[in-house]
Amino acid sequence: MINVSTALIADLRAAVKSNGLRATARTAGVSVNTIKRALDGGALSDRTVAALRRVPPRVRTAGDFAVAARVQPPRTRGTATSWSLESIRAAIDQQMRGQFALPVRLAETMRRDDAIFVARSNRLAPVRAVATSLRAHDSDRGRAIAARAKTSVQVPRTVLASIASTLIDHAVAIGYVEHEPDADGTRIDMRLTSWPLEHVRYNETTGLLETATAEGVTVPITHGDGRWIVFRRFSAVPWREEACLLPAAFVWASHAEGVADWSASSRAHGLAKIVGQMPEGSAINDAEGNLTPAAAYFIDLLRALAEGEESAGLTPAGSTTQFLSNGSTAWQVFESNIVSREKAAARIYLGTDATLGSIGGAPGVDISQLFGVATTKTQDDFDTIEAGLSSGLYEPWTAINYGDTRYAPALRFEMPDPDADRKRGERHTNRMRLTDTIKAMREQRLEVTQDTVDALAREYGVEPAPRLAAAATQAPQ
């Protein structure tokens, strides 16, 4: 059983909207309930997923894209520097309601924590480092359109990283598409930008996302209209589902408090206290309540010795001194708490509490090892971004410039296969077993035909099956 990818869910949703639920189920050869389960992101068998991939996506024409006028986001607000537990709870409540101004500020502040910073950096590393390619429709026209899209559609890697960063924290990110006619006015070029999520809110009355603009108006965000792209992991209220901010906020708070408490405890352990006793019968205060000259001298001397300003001094005759140190072992509690919070941050962002044998992947993360540990999270990030770009950028560009979306290209992340070496070894072993079997059959003067080779190849999982030379196909005499 495997989970249905975000890209496939988007294709199925488009097919259901265009053709209806029952017609889509008939096309795929599955039940209506299977389509519903797939749309909800449920786990299905490999065979069922393969059948669903055969459902053709809906073809949209240029008329489907009534492109809205260009808008600008408002000015970005300042970042809060101090957070109480009450304000953290308020930000989490706003995230759950789809109001993102305060949650965005909280996420920005959390990045200054070393545990959160390392975990987020490792999670973002694949998006920044993995190569992308533009897959053309399998036709001459599709390849020609894809070649034009490489220069006409701009998807900067920095913008993808910004979108992925927001998506990780809030489980939703907004892209905005800039339009510009080319030099001769025969084509509309498009460029992806990242829209600040802090200006976005969910309207519970209409069930739509909307945003404030620099022009002082509020506009709806309609995914795939040629301007707006909504990158989301779930079809409904995704910000309540897999937003890392939700569990990480209090992990960050407890980690920060643990570091502060540990620092205070370290100071208490490292700074010895000196207590002095004046000679019997000596006055400490005068008639007005002030320290006597002898008492003032003695206390100044003790303070200078404790702080390391003096290495020696003379005490009043008959006086005594005593050093007091903190012998408590409570500092071990702080260390345990800090380590547990660092592991929790790694689990939230990476799906594991150790990469390459150390928390968060320090001192460095090899990308193939990261995939081996957190492949599902990385693949989910890729699928979500690919699906958003497909229906929100490349399909509108193709329809506006070429009439419809049938030949739209698609951007894909070239994700390395962590099992590539193992699979190559298995294929080599299977081919050796196949050739050894054929050799043994011939040595025993058994009949070996192409049908025999094909059957053995299927049994051993060798593709394509080797072809016998013309002379070798003859049965032994």
C-alpha cells in the first residue's frame, strides 16, 4: 500500500470536476469509493495507483483563464522579538483559524533557535540542491512547447526555496505569477514570485483564501486562474494538518527556556560566594545605619576577591572568611531537557531525531542520506510544489499562448534514488541467474527457444528479455 501523491490528487480532482465522479471511476476501472479515498489522500495498492494515473487530466482552454489585473503585496511588517507563552498560544490559535500574520512572525523568530535552524535547513536542503527538469508532453508539439517554456516561464530556485520554507512551517504557501509580453508581442512570458503569507487570511464565510494588497483592497486567491498558485498538502484547511509550526512552537519555547535556565545554573556553579565574619565586638553599622569604615573595607575586599579583581588582601584582625559553592547536580536536568528538545525539533521537521549519527545532521548532511531517512517528507514537498506549478503556472501559460493545456510541460525534481546501487546489484544478479540457467539447459541438451528465454526473463525479473541469435533458436538435433 502506498499513499496517493499530491500531483495525482490534483489530476484526479480536475478529472472529477470536468467529467464527474462516476465517469472518472469508470475511466480508471475502479469504484467510486476508491476515487473518494484517493482524493482524501488514503493509501492504495500499487495496481490501483497505476490505474488512477491513466485518468486523463482535464483540458483547459485560454478562455478558462480570465487573468486578474496585477496587484502588489502590502509592506512587510516588523518581526516581534519577545514572545510569552500567551502570545505563542495566540499565534497557534490564529494558525488554526487560517489567520497568518502572527504565525508568520512567530516562525521567523523561531529560526533564530539553533535546534530549529538546523532542522529546517536540513529539510530545505533538497529543494535548494536537487536538480529540476522540464518534462515535455510525449509528442513533437509537446517537445516544441517545452523548449519554448524553458525561456518563457521563469521559476527561480530562490523563489522555490521561499515557497518551500513557508510550506514547511504553515502547510500552505502562495505563489503569484507576473506576466510580461515578449519583445515582439506574440507571447506572454510568466515569472513565479512568492506572495507573503502574512497578508493572507481564510474567509470562513466564503471558504476561500483572500489577501490584502498594496492598493488597499482585499482580493480572493483563486488557484490556477493564471495569477495565483496555492501550494497545499491537503484539499481543505491544510494549515491545521501538517504545519510544522503547530508542534514546533512549544518545542522552541521549552528549548529556549532550558538554555536560559542552564546558563543561570552554570553561573551559580561557577561563581563561588564568600561570607566574612567581623571580629567579636566590632560594629558593622554606625549610629546613622551606615557601614563602619572597617566593615566597608572588609566587604569591598571580599567582593573583589570573589569577582577576581584582587588576588590577595588584608582582613581585619580576628575576622574569618568562608567560601560557599553550589554542590547541586540539578544542571543535569537542563542538559537532558535541551537534548530532548533538539531531538523533538529534528523529528518534527525531518521525520527522525538523527541524521548521519548526530542530531539534526550536524556537522553536515549528505543529501542521499537525508533522502534515506526522510524520503516521505522530501517526496511530499516535491509532489506539492510540482502539482501547484503544473496546474497553476505551466497549464495557464500553455493555454494562453497555445490555446489549451493538452501539451503543457511539467517541472519535476530529479530526486536521487537512495536504493540505486542495491537495485543495480539485484538486476546484475538476476541477469547472471538467467544466463546461467540458459547455459545449464543447453549443456543438458534441453530445447531453448525465444519463448523459453522470455518465460525465464519474466520469472527472474529481467527486462528486456535477451534475444537469441538466429542460429541459437534452432532446437538441438
